[in-house]
Amino acid sequence: MGTQEVITETQIKQRLLDLEEQNRKLQQELLEERKNTNFTQTDPKGWERIRNLIQSNPGAARLYSVLSEHIDGNCGAVVADQQFLADQL
């Protein structure tokens, strides 16, 4: 016959706390996945502007694409020094 383990009330409470914490972390991860990080969006007028820039001023179009790639999704800002921009272009 096998042995049976007795679980104390304290162990049950701790296990419930652990499960609640795991659930909270899982919910937070799911929320983060829904935020569309690493995603930029351009409307039709924006595409038109990009095409015009490519045709009339390719350097400005390259700069625009670098800035668009590095924009902060929360505040819409880009902070970069001239050397970084020069290296990217």
C-alpha cells in the first residue's frame, strides 16, 4: 500500500497564493501581448507623402523611415544624437 501525504492548512493557503500570483502574471503577459509593440501604422495620405519624399528627396525619405522606426509608441518622441542618425543613414 502507498503512503499518503498530509497537507496542512498553511500549505493550502500558500498554494492558493502561488496560483493567484501565477494567474496575475499570466494576465499581465496577455495584456502586454495585445499592445501591438513593434508596430507602426501609416494612413493613405502618409503613404503618398512617403512616395513623394522618395522621389523628390531620397535622403529625407531615409531619415523619415529611421525616425518612424525608432519612435516611442507611448509619447510619439524620438531621441537620437547626430552620430546615431549618421550611422543609420
